[in-house]
Amino acid sequence: MKKIKKIGVMTSGGDSPGMNAAIRSVVRTCAYYKIECFGIYRGYQGMIEDDFISLDARSVKGIINRGGTFLKSARSKEFMTPEGRKKAYDNLIKNDIDGLVLIGGDGTFTGGVVFNKEYNFPIIGIPGTIDNDIFGTSHTLGYDTALNTTVEAIDKIRDTASSHNRLFFIEVMGRDAGFIALNAGIGAGAEEILIPEEDIGLDRLLDSLERSRKSGKSSSIVVVAEGDKTGKNVFELAEYVEENLPEYDVRVSVLGHMQRGGSPSCFDRVLASRLGVKAVELLLDNKSNLMVGLLDNKVAATDLEEAITGGHEINKELLRVAEIMST
Ligand code: F6P
């Protein structure tokens, strides 16, 4: 088998805290094993446009603590076409790159799987998304930081909610996954948590809010994941509750992209460092089509296609705990 001599690393899809730390780890592991490393700007789009940069151990100094990704990120429509992928392949060959580390979420991995099928190009994935919706890892890069950011923001909203005896609906990120909502909701003491994986229904929401008001609660927080399945967006939900429970003074807060920013937590920095080392070592071992993740606090490799399709289940115990805690 051909020995890998130059690895390309890129970040793609929605950015997440810890991506810089993961790039640093990939670059430094390459330096450790004395192989070359190229950074690819703007994910697949940069690959198509030949936007590469040579990186050595010193090029990644001072970034372990920085949010975002200095290689930038994008969701490339062109890479979804065979013509786009052909351009990307030609540029990799032109730059003598013979292995890729892809840092991103399911969209990034889906592109990688298709590309590998077409060109048999060695690829390893590192799960980088705040959503935590990837199979084969207990934590994706950036999830821990995003959780802490979200809890901190909800804590602040709680201060004003309680001063004014108000009910707040707080929308958090998670188009298809409720990990942030459920964990930040429990961590911040939310009254109710609405997630895409479990539709509690509007009646239960009203019952629960009515019950808590009668039990003497003067203010409440309802955490709503972006993709919750009640069929109403957060503003419609707030309106619905205000109409049905006029005793409540209701406000809405959408936390949005602030959850994707900020300096990564120590957990995410360590995770990024561990996964970067393993990703490079797998490529050097002539392995491909795998994702590196964390299972039982050990770095483990999962088939890349399975990582996308396997589904990362919500822990039902957390739903129960959330319900009991809102008593
Ligand atoms: O996938 C991460 C994520 O932050 C989701 O939680 C969110 O729904 C989406 O990205 C937002 O994407 P964009 O930044 O493209 O609006």
C-alpha cells in the first residue's frame, strides 16, 4: 500500500468551538511523524478552488483557545455535483495530498463518503458540531462548550425572568437534535424542555405550566430546541400559551449563533487534541472511511457511513430527570 506523505485538513459545515484545537492537533501530529500537512480553506469549496496553505507546527501556535476555525468553514453546493468533486480531486493530486482529515458534521461526512466511493481517496472524519448528533461518539467537538455557553445565557435570562415574574421561552440550537436543549435545560433548571426527538404535545405544556403556577412558582423557563416537533415555532408557542394562560407575562429569547462561538472548554480542547492524533495515526496506518470519536472515554474509530446513519439517541433517563426536577 502507498505510504501517506502529505495530509490535508479542513473544517466544513457549521463551525464549532474546538475546531482550531483539532486543526492544531492534526498539524502537530503530522510534524511529529515528519509528514507534510496542508490546510484547506473553506472546506470542500476551498478544495474545489485550490485554496490550500502549507502548515507546520509553528503555524498553529496560539489557536488552541480560539473559537471558530482559522481555516474558515462553508457548506459547498458545488461539491454536491460530480464536476465539483472532480475539480476537488484534481487539486488534491496537483498538491500531492494523499490523505484527508475532515472536521465537521453529518453533511461533511456525507460528502466525504461520496468522494471516497468515487476516487478511493483516504479520508478520516473528526466530529465537529455543537449538535452532538453523530453516532460513534459520546461527544462531538464543541458540544461541551456550547452547552456551557447556553446554560450561562439561560442563567442570565432567569435573573430578569424572576425579577419580573415572567415566563420565558428560550430557543436554543439543534435543528434535528435535542442534546443542547435537554442538557442545558436540566442544567439551567428549565420548567419544560421541547426537543425534536419527543413531542410532548401542547396540552401537556399548558398543564405543566398551569401546575407550576399553582404550586407557587413565580417565573419559569421553557427551553425549546430549534427543531422541536410541536408544529409551532417559538414565537407561536409563546403566543399560544399567552392566549391560553393569560396569567402569564410571556417573553421570547432566541439564543442563536452565540452558542457556536467562544473559547472552547478544557474538555473540548483535550478532545480535539486526542481525536487529531488518532485521525493522523489511522491515515498513516493506511486506514480510511472511519470517524474518530469518544466512547467510554476512550478514543474509538467508527465506520464513517455508520457515523452518519447510526443516529445518536437521546438518553431517556434525562427526560425523566427533567420531568422530576420540574416538580
Ligand atoms: O449544525 C449546527 C447548527 O448550529 C445547528 O444547530 C443549526 O440548526 C444550524 O447549524 C444553523 O446553520 P447556519 O449557521 O447555516 O444557519
